[in-house]
Amino acid sequence: MREGGAGPTLVLVLAVGVLAATGVILLLERSLTRILLGVILLGNGVNLLILLGGRSGAAPVVGTAEVAEFSDPLVQAMVLTAIVITFGLTAFLAAVAYRSWYLGGDDEVQDDLEDRQIVQLAERNEVLDADLGGEGPNDDPEQVDPEPARRRLRGRGARQ
């Protein structure tokens, strides 16, 4: 921040842009390690952006300066909360990446069956049948849960 609370410097604005852009690019990768790094960079970029949105000034402690010269404590509290949330998400993604590496030998996100079917349809230039709706509440197979499996009552018939 500049002296006198004039606003963010160009270097800080560029740092936000670079962190956010690099984080988004890494989020689009298939490796969980790169996704994890993307979340970290994007989180840091957003934290810096939130911090730049506040007013700079003296520490918001009563008796240290005039009230009009205080920095905005709400922004600082929001950044601290965002840091905790980013840390929790980072720990979760690190555990998922480690588990994927431990079980499969790599941390690459695999395509599932539906993704492969969509790619095949796109290669053949076909489209899926559209669900036009209009069915009743119990007639749409996509919306109705199947009935629960009936439990077999073992030995009940013999006891009665």
C-alpha cells in the first residue's frame, strides 16, 4: 500500500493477477498435485485481493491513533478466515492426492465411463436424447428412487 492510504500499488495488483491466473491454469490440470498447487495459489491471490480492498492506515487499536486513520479490521478478519478455509481445503486435497497415489501409483484424475461416452458421441457428432420433461411426478425414471430391496426374512416362515 502507498503512504497515506492512496490505494494498492501496481505491483500488488499484478501479483493478484499472476497468482489467480496461475492458480486457475493449475486447477485445470489432471494431476491432483497440480490441482493442489492451483488451490493454494488461487487462495493466496484471493486473500491478497481481499486485503487490497480494505483501507490502509494505523493499527485498529484504541488509543494508538485517530479513529479516522485506522485500517479496516473487517478485511483483516475476512483474510484470516479465508486462510483457515484454504488451509483446510489444502489438507483435504493433500490427503486425497496421497490416497490416490498410494492406491493407484499416480495422482492423475481418470475419466469416468460417462466422460468417455460423451467423447465418443462428440466424435461421431451425435447428441444425447434430450429430456423434454412433461412426465408426471412418478413417471420420470431419472427422478424416482428405486424401491428399496426387499429383505429376505430367513427362518420366519419356519417359526410361525
